[in-house]
Amino acid sequence: MKTPLQIEFQQKALPTRLTSLAWVMIGAGAALAVAAWYVDGPRAAFNNVVMFMMLASIGIGSLFLISLEYVAGAVWSTPMRRVSEILAFIIPVTGVAALPMFLNLHDLFHWTHAEAVEADAILKGKSPYLNVTFFGIRFVATFAIWYLFYHFITRNSRKQDSTGDQLFTRRNIRLSAIFIPVFAVTVTFLAIDWIMSLEPHWFSTIFGVYYFSGTMLAALAAATIAIILLHENGYFGTLLRRDHFYSLGALMFAFVNFWAYIAFSQYLLIWYANLPEETFWMTRRWEGGWEFLSLALIVVHFVVPYVGLLAQEAKMNPRRLKIMAIWILFAHFIDLYWLVMPTHHESFFFGWMEVGFPLLSVGIVLLVFILRYRKTSLIPTGDPKLKRGLDFRL
Amino acid sequence: MQDARLYSLSAIFQTPDEIAHAAEQTVERGYTAFDVHSPYPLHGMPRAMGLKASKLGYVTLVFGLSGAALALFFMWWVNVIEYPLVIGGKPLFQLPAFIPVTFEVTVLMAAIFTVVGMLFVIFRFPNTSHQLHDTPYMKAVSSDKYGLTIQALDPLFDEERVREFLQDLGAVEIHRIQFDAEEIEARPRIFEPRFVTLLILVALLVGPSTYIILNHVLYMPPFDWMMEQQKINPQMKSELFADGFGMRSPVEGTVARGHLPYPFKGQPDLAGKFLVNPILPTESVLELGKKKYDTFCSPCHGNFGDGDSRLRGQFPNPPTLHSDKSRGWSDGMIFHVVTEGQNIMPSYASQIKERDRWAVVHYVRALLRAKHATEADLR
């Protein structure tokens, strides 16, 4: 229970092998992605949506976790906050990853076809929101806002390393308190724009919350994987203990349940009301082989993580927690695949084209992590909450 | 056990670090019947004491799963077996709609039985006394000291050695805790007449008083919003129409859905010639026909169409259906008679729906055939 007042922390450099691995993954993934784009442009574009949303989940979810820590005054996560700060740098990269999709807007979004909108009263009614100009404005504005918040919050955090000034914590609390409602609105826009509007006739008022639950899981899982890998290889020294891992696991477990709750709420209302304008989206996912993915989603995204994280030991043991975190990240990919892909084709498909994009996104996350890691101290050494965070006991 | 009246040796320590160290040492010495007391939760103490995870979790698990099973079973029984009612065109067993209830019952059962299990199994309620109660030791460790108590029933317990051990650990005081005379005699008190009587009294008090409060003191009339609607009932006056009639006749030249007029009114010959049974005699159709026949036809025609009326002369008995004349009738003719009536038999068009009447025709055919089975039918 004795911790030195001054943290003795020497940052180790990441092995260069990791950088090569990241480049190999990006190279292979990008080659497959470009090949897929030439073979079947629309299909590649739909894959790009999945990848884009996956990266956005991790990036924006990480930023939300950081702001949550500041607003809630949490101390347990302070020693690990830098991992989320590093992962949040994916936000600008995500913006870039979205650009190829603008080449295929017509293939992705039915509402971009002027003649289709003209002939369809519903699409006409939605056109003040669903038009390419406003869509682009929303896209740019969303990412600009996120990047600004990311920039200021992490800059304050890094400045604090040298000065240890409480002022920066206060500033970040204020920024975070503003960011959280902004996040709620923008993430809803993101989910509606890029997933819900793929089927422009469909609507679900809970959809933003549904995607939000996924972003939290993805961000937590990505951070957990990184933290445990760093911990196992001695990058954290002996600073982290089971209590920290338990808290990460418990938060993840909570969001597994939250996702199930939201997903079921959405399904139950659509199923109960049985209105054709809502049910067609579900029946699309109950035909042509998609029904197996729908059923698998319940198991992959809820049953397995629920059982796997239920025991106390599962959350305290870093090895087991790491496996569950990898699984949850995979589950989020399956979730996005299930949300996006049935729109492209009515029967289930998975081929080499679908492999390239996940590979590419893993490579991107890895590379972003490596590059950002070099410029940031892994421990927020100047944070006034750090000592309490390191002394954290359940 | 050296002394039946000795409960434990309890030592008092000054600092949390000392007590954590003492707990570790006690585990190392191999004592198992020991406990630690502190005025507030001590981080890391469960680990220092080598505590295993509580068994209470299994109670929660078992009762949670029982709750889920019970809720699902009950809803299945009500909705599928006891009172099958199609709601919103959904199947009788509508799993998605059952999930919220199942979830609630699971949580409720798990929570209630965790508390009950904790009270009755672990705390041995209604036994409320404990050897350490009202001792100077307990007073000290519930304000500003930390205590370690090693029970005499520990197999390794030896009073002198334990005393020495505790002193070596740095205990400032060591108390000898003894059983009270009545505690030695203590038995589980859950079936004690006094406790059982108390439970019965509580039940007798709570049940009727709840009934009286809800039904008489705080009585709320049942909602009658659906009964008291603003609408025109048959025979009522209407302010809307100039002629003041609430009941309107259909628009000229229209036919309401499901009310196609019967085209063979008073023309049994044409009906027998042109009407064809539109439904197939499947098992469910015969079941339906039997149900309708037994309800509407059998009082006069008898259960098997023999014309043996149950009405004991209150209404003239009809002739048997098994006569050569009626056996020669076509399906359309039978349908016509059911629809229009014949002689003193009234029309059943308003009691039995059209499709059901055709099912009755099938069933009557089956009855006729049963009494006049041919060689081929028996094979």
C-alpha cells in the first residue's frame, strides 16, 4: 500500500517489429480493398462503411471515455487514460477513411438519386435532411467538432505532464461537460447518416443509442486490449493491478448488457407494432441466410461476453479479460456487418473482399497507436488524480 | 476443544497494517476458524484472510434461473394452454413479448432469495445473538480499533499457544470471550413455536388489512372508459343527420364485407345443383364441424343424427338424417337447409358462419358414412 509520491516511470519504446507488422497489415488490407473496389465498387463501398464506422466507434468512443472520466471525477482510470487518448487520435484518420465512400455515394445511398426522390413522397419529405449538401456539411462539421475537442482535451492533458497544474484538469472537466451533449447529438447524426440512411425509408428513434452502445464497447475493448498487452510486456511496470482490470471489465460487462437492452428494445417495439414501414428492415435480416447472422449476433454480442465476463475472476485476470476484449471487438464488427451489409445484397455473403477492410482497419489502429505513442507519455505523470488512481482498490 | 465455555481469544490491534499482517500470519499458521473486525472496510482484507468467494452467488444463480423458468412456464401455460388468445396476429407463444417479464421475474427471484438466503442460512435468523455481542472487544473494534478473533473450535486451537501467537503479532489487548449459559444451549430457532406463531400473526394481520385497505378504505372504481364511449349505439338518436336516425341503411347498391346475400333464397333445387363445398374435409375442418354440430344441431338431431332429440318433447323431433332421402342430398342441399331452414327448422345463418356451415356439412357427411360404412371403408 506504499506508493512513492513521485512516480518513477521510464517509458519503453515499442518494438520496431510492431511498426512493420502495422505497415504489412495496411499494405495487404489496402491492396485487397483497392482490388475489391475495381472488381465490385458498390460492395467495396459497403465494406468501407463498416470499416469507417468501426474506426469511428473506437476513436469517438475513446474520446467519450476520457471526457467521462473527467466529468465523473473517476480516479481508477487515470493511470490508463493515455491509452484512450492515443486511440482517440483515430478520429482524424477516420475522417480520411470516409473519403473514398464519396466516390460511391450513389451506390450506397438510394436517397442521392434525384429521380428516385422525385417519385417517392417519403423520400421527398426527408429530402431537407437527406441531401448530399447537408450530408457533406454534417460530415465535415461532425469531424471538425470532434477533432477540436480531441485536440484541446489531449493538449491540456499533455501540458499537465510537465507542470502538474490542477488548472488543466479544471479546464478539461469544463470541456468534457460541453463535449458530452455535443457527442450525444453528433454520434446520433453519424449513425443516422451512415447506417440508417442506407435504408432511407426505415427509421428507428433508438438507433443513435444503439450505435452509441457499440462505440462504448469498441472503445473499451480496444483500450483494454492495448492496456493488457502493454501491461503484460512490462510497459506499465508494476503500476497496474487486478483492481484496475476489474474496473475495466466491469464497465465492459455493463455495456454488454446495455447493448443487449437497447438492441432488444429496438427489436421488441418493431416486432410488437408490426408496422410494415418498420418491419421490412428486420425481415430483410431474417431472410436469405441473414437470419443465421441475426441469431449469431445474439450469441456473439451478448451471450458469450455475458457469460465470459460474469465471474469476478474473469474481470481480474488480465489474460481472460484480454480474450474477452478481443471477442467484444470482433462482436462489434459483426454487429456493424449485420447493420450495413444486408442492404447491399439480400442473401448472406462473405468473401475475400470482406477480409481486406478489417485487416486494413486493424493496421490503421495499430499504426496510429505506434505513431501517437512516441509523442505521448503512457502515464499522465502530472495528473493530480494519478496517485489516487494508482492506489485504487476495490 | 479445551473448554466448552470458551468461544474465542480475541486480540485488539492499533493500525490497519498490523491487522493485515496479523490476518496473513493467522492464515499461514493454518487457523481456519477466525475472523477480523474493523470499523470500516479494509482494502485487500479478503485476500489477506484467504477468503474464498461467497457461496451466496450460487443461491442467486439457482433462484434466478428458477425465476426465469417459472415465468416462461407460467406465461406459456396461460397463453398456450389455459387461455389461448391470439393477440395482434402473433403466435400464441410470443417469446419477444415474454422476455421483459422473464427478465423482471428473474431479477426479483434472484434478489429476494439472495436476501432470504443471507438472512436465514448465513446469518441464521431468527437467532439474533452472537458470542461477540456486547463484549468490550466488539465495542473497541466498532469504533477505532482492529480486531482478530480465533475461535476455540479451530482444530489447531490451544489457548496458551494462541495467546502467545497473538502477543507476538503485537496485540495490545487479548480478550477471552466465553459463551453465555443460554448460548451453549442455543438451537436453530427457525421452527420455534414463538417465531412460527409470529409469522402466522403477521400473515393474518397483513392479508386482511391489505384487503380492507385496497377494497374499502382506498377503493378506486374500475376504469370504465371503454364502456362510456361517445358513440351512437343502435336505436339511439343522432344529432348529425337531418332525419335524426342513429341507425343508417347501407349506401344504395353496396354490400358490406362478409354480408353477401345468399343467392338461392327459396330455391333448394338450384342450391343443391350449383352449390359446391368450397373447403376440404381436413381433420381441423371436421373438428370444427363437430364442434358446431354438437352445439347447434345435436339438441334436436341427436349426437349422431338419429333424430333422438334431447328436448323431451318441447320441440317436435326431426326425422333421422340417415334416411335414404337425406343421404341422397348433395352438399349444396344440406348447406341450403342449414342456411334457410326447412319446415319448422329455423335458419341457422345468423348463428353459424358460412364457412362453419360448410364444415358442418362435412361433419354430417362423416356421420352418414359412419353409419353406412361399406366394405371398402373398413379396409
